[in-house]
Amino acid sequence: MSNVRVGTSGWNYPRGRGTWNGVFYPPTKGRSRDFDELSFYARYFDTVEVNSTFYGQPRPDVTAGWVERTPPAFEFAVKLYQKFTHPGMYRQRLERSLPADAKAAVPGVLDALADPAAADLDEFRRGIEPLARSGKLGALLAQFPPSFKAGQGQIDYLADLLGAFADYPVAVELRHRSWSDRFGETLALLNEHQAAWVQIDEPKFRFSIRQNLLPNVRGFYYLRLHGRNVAQWWRHEKAEDRYDYLYSADELREFAETATAARRLVKKVYLYTNNHFSAKSIANAAMIKKQLGEPVGPAYAPELLRRYPSLAETLDVRIPTDKLI
């Protein structure tokens, strides 16, 4: 079995201008009642990055369902709950949910509630247990915001978090340049915990992290492609607009070559496309699989091929002119 896994960040995008319905998935109108997006997705890819666990703690009944709906060799990368990586965002969300009198009742109560506790860790572990028990848990993704800078408090916090999840493979996405400015210290911390330093492709700004795309541990390598939509990265009408970018075959070749080199050095390579607007991540993930010599799965929907001719060219298939079925 190949030690390279290629997939997308998330599989459920039912709303907005960038929906996957009618592009990768069949249109909702006329779709059978028993149609399952995850099972359909798993016909094409052998891994997926779970976004939903960032917004809410994973539940064992839900993750057990994921296990049942995917093939035996399928793997999930599970994003950590936002309370572990984005406490400020979690605090704001909590503040919006509380009545005004409750906010003022006890000074500092919101800060205390926003701090991760042992109970939060236990709840997350219980939620992913079906994945771990089945062998379908690839890695945990600790994605930190650009505001998470490499100060001593943040370094200590990251060390504690990695210690708390020491029983699992953890990939750490750091986005502020202060972490690469302290390259040796950051590398030593991640290596100590056998955590993969997530390599990311995204628009680069003054304070963006600088990376070399090299693996830092032998256990696994983790690469995420967010797209290069510079114009809408910080200023956009909808959050999905940030990810409205299609990589060309030439742009993807660099990452296919990187994955080819990394697979010789590590036990497993995970590569995820996060440019999810209108299933562009699907097209690019399929193109990378083709460049890597990996199976690309069954035929893709005519609409996907029509929208992204570069996918059809890469797969060497005819762009259908008939109606989408």
C-alpha cells in the first residue's frame, strides 16, 4: 500500500456560491435519499481532513459512523477543537451566547471558561476513540491562528498541548513568522514530541511564516495547500472567497515532487488541498494524485471536468458535452 495519502480539507460544503453540490456531488434535486457524501468522497480519496471538530467537540457516535461509511484503509486527520488552539475566538463565541447579566456576574468568568481544562481533553479523546480503535486516525491537526506568536507563554502552552496529546500523531500548523525566526527552538520543541511541522502553501505577507517544505520527523509528513488568492485573503465578502483559487498543473508539480521526496524519508505523507471553493480542492487533489502515479478513482462528474479543463487534461479524459447526470 502507498505511503502517500492525498485528500481535501473537509468533504461537506452544501451552501454558498462555492458549494460542491452539482459540481463534485450530484445536484441535491433528484438525489436519492440514501446518498452519503462521505461514502461518495471515499470512492476517490483515501483520506480527509475533518473541519467540523474545530467548531464542536467530536462525538463518538458520529466518528463511529465515519468508520462504518469508509473503506478499511481510509484515514482521517482530525482538527483540534478551537478551544485548544483559538481560545480568543472561543471566548468571543461564548460571550455572544451569554446574556449581559451573566457576563458581568463574575469578573474573569469568560476567561476561565475559555481556558481548556482536563475535562475538555477527555471529551476530545472520547470523541476520536472510534477512529483510533479502528486504525483510521491518521493524525490530529493543531492549527493555530496567525496571531499565535512565539513568545515564551505560547511556547510553553504548545509544549503542554503536545504533552496532553502524546498518545496520538500530532501535526502543528504555525502561521506567524516569529516561529520560523526562532527556527531551531521551534524545531527542537516539535521534534521532542515527534510532532510534524505542517508545511503550508498560502499567500505570503510580512508576518507570514517562512518554510522549506522539508520533513522534520520520520513518523509522518503533513502538507496543506490553502490556495494563493492574495486579493481576497484578508478582504472578502464571504469566508469561502479566500479559498477561491485553482492551482495549475505546473504549480502543483512542485508539491508532487516534494511529496515524492518526502515519502522516501518518512513512514507516511499526508497532503491536503484546502482551496475548497466550488470543489477546486477536489480537482487539484486529483491532479496531484495523477502526478504522483496514484490511482485517481472512478470517472468524475461532467460538471467538474467542464469547470476545470486542466483536470480533464491531467487525467487525459474527454470533457463531456452532455447534460450533468
